[in-house]
Amino acid sequence: MAPGDASQSVRREIAGASIADLAHAHGTPLYVYDAEIIRQRCRDLAAWDTIRFAQKACSNLAVLDLVRRAGVVVDAVSAGEIHRALAAGYPAHAPVAAASATDLPPAHPIVYTADIFDRDSLDAVARLGLHVNCGSADMLEQLAERVPGAAVTLRVNPGFGHGHSQKTNTGGEGSKHGIWHEEIPEVLRRAEWAGLSVSGLHMHIGSGADLAHLAEVAGSLERVAHEIGRSLTTISAGGGLPVPYKPEEVRADLGGYFTLWDATRKRLEDRFGHRIRLEIEPGRYLTAEAGFVVTEIRAVKRQGGRKYLLVDAGFNTLARPVLYGSYHPMSLCPAGDSPTACEEVAVGGPLCESGDIFTQADGGFVTTRPLPAAAVGDLLVIEIAGAYGFVMASNYNSKPLPAEVLVDGGHGRLVRARQSVADLVRGETV
Ligand SMILES: *Cc1c(COP(=O)(O)O)cnc(C)c1O
């Protein structure tokens, strides 16, 4: 952005709906989602047999319903997410089984994916007969006791990882996730003793845009697939598709990504003599760019040489900056005429906590951002907030969870009401 050019950072609409009108109708802070962006991200991945949405990224029922209508199935990591999937209209089971070796096996509408069963999730899985992706061997016996003869997927840790921070790395010795690759023969024996068959194989490493790394992951999955043998009908490349948060970041090479996994799948089909379903399991990719946090500027102040905008959203609303030092683009929706000049500002929230800053770098250092000159009462829009946004919001400082609005066809619909103060103390007694 050219210095002083404020126009690029002014935004008055989201998907054709007036931001000022949405804030007026629903209050702030407010999560707003653009339905068409989510549909477009689903279409981007149409080459894959199955898109399985990792709903933990954005699990509002209206979003789940939207992706379901786009032909996308879901992952659930808890009894709560199983409940959400059912409430959004997903059936527990696929309607039909594969007729022959030339047909693809059906996709499970809901898969429970975790490294453990807590007691509630094991109860839900057993009651509904859901397919399970096991991230630890202990899950095998626990499942077999409740669901004799079940077919399962194994999540394998190939012994190396990737990820944009230590907290998001999902492979290697530093990760708790998946079954260690060297343990696979032993785990297959345990599955057999427990009377379970292994129909799926899954790796979620988060290779991002790094195709060389991905080739390593696919190669590793293929070797494990050979150990499992002909019972295998589905392989999953996991999630981790990146989205560009910063202006200089580029989109992932989706074509290259698919080609690599498709080649792995075809070699396995040739070897086993039957079709293999190829799944991808995005979370962030489907919803990140569709989500916006609309917040109101409540104070503008100077601390020595640095200017701060203090807004009514905090890390209770959007936790990624304080958790990971994540960058989110921001724009201003001014109450009056558009300002013509930009200035460097830090942006913080209302919480009694010095880490409550949206413009922070890795390590918690406060940084600044060029934004159009702003005043109290203007709205600030925090962008690319649709993944790991609302779902990580908390009641810290006894702040109610924000409302969520889905904009479709230029019309904004409230899809989750803002919490009330009564909601805040529900279940508490003196
Ligand atoms: C979180 C998660 C995903 C989605 O990760 P993204 O980086 O959001 O794409 C996919 N699969 C599993 C098992 C996960 O835990």
C-alpha cells in the first residue's frame, strides 16, 4: 500500500451487506461469514473424492449445513461435535455400500477423529455406530469392547512433522498425534486380536504449500498402506491447506497437491485390485477467508510515541494473535466520510491483560499497522478470522460470546445469538 493511501483499507460491506447495518442490528463484537466464499473454497477442492471438513475450525450449525449442501462431509473430535454434525443434518451412516470393486466405497458422513475416546465420545460413537479414526492403539480395544467387528481408520505419525508453530506441528516426536509409524505392525496385530479390520489410513501433518515435504508424507503413507494390505479402501491426506493471511503470502498449488496424492492412490489401487477413496480434510481452508470480526473502536490513545486503537473485541473474541502471534489483515469502516491518510497504530482489546493486542508478533511483541485515521465510534474489521476464530472464543473477563451472522445473497442472517449475562452464570450457584 502506498503511504498515505487510506482507501485500500476502508471496507463498508461484507458480501454486499452493510457492515454498519450489521453492527447496528446485532451489536459488536460480531462474527460475520460470507457464504459464497465458503462455497467457492469447497468448489476449489472438487477434484477430491471426498472433502471432509474439520469442523473444529468453524462449527456453527449454519456453516455445517452450508458445507453439507455443498457435498462436504465432516470430522468430529468430540461428543459435542458429533451432536453438531447430527443437528446440521448429517446422517450417521452412508446410504449405500459399494456394489463392486469398480465402485468407490461410500464416504462416512461423520468420522470421529481423535487420539483418545473420552467416555462421552465413546458412548456416542457406540450408540450411533460411527466410523472412528484412531490416533492411539488403546482406542482399538476400547472400541472393540463396545462395537465388535468394527472397521477403523488408523492415524499414523510418520515420524516427521511440519506446521507454522510448535503448537500446530502435527508430526514427529514433538507431536502427541497419531500412531507412531514404527508401531504399525504391532498395532495391526492388536486390531486383529480385537476383531477389528482396518479400512482407512490417515496422516495429518500440515505440509501446507510445501510439495517436496508432501511427497515425503505421501511416500510414508504408501509404505504403511502396504503393511495394512487389501482391507484398505480409503486414504486421507489430512488437513493443513494454508490460506494467505499476509499480502505477500501465496495460495497453495492445489493442482500439484491433488496430482501427488492421486498418483499415490492409483498405485495402491493397482496393487490391491480395488478402488481407493481419496479424502482431504481441510479446516482452515474452507472458512478462514469467509470470516470477519466486526468490532467498534471505543478509545484512541497515545502511549508516548505509539498510538493505540482500543476496540470492544479482545482475545476472548479472537485468540489467534495471542496464542500464535498470528497476523490478521484489518480494515476500517468509518462512521463518516472515508479518511484520506493512513497512520501506524497498535490495536488492542478491552481485557485486563497486557497480551490483549491484535497487532502482535511471535513472542508477544506489540507491533503497529498502517490504518486509516480512526475515531471512537468507527468500526474496525479484523479479516480472515473464519477459522479458529469464534470456536476459540471464551468468556474470559465475563464477556459474553459474540453473535454470528451468515451473509448470503447480500442478506445477513443471525445464526447464533450473542450470549446474555444470564448465559454467563448459567449452572452456577452460591
Ligand atoms: C485440525 C485438523 C484438521 C484441519 O486442519 P487445518 O489446518 O485447519 O486444515 C484436519 N484433520 C485433523 C485430524 C485435525 O485435527
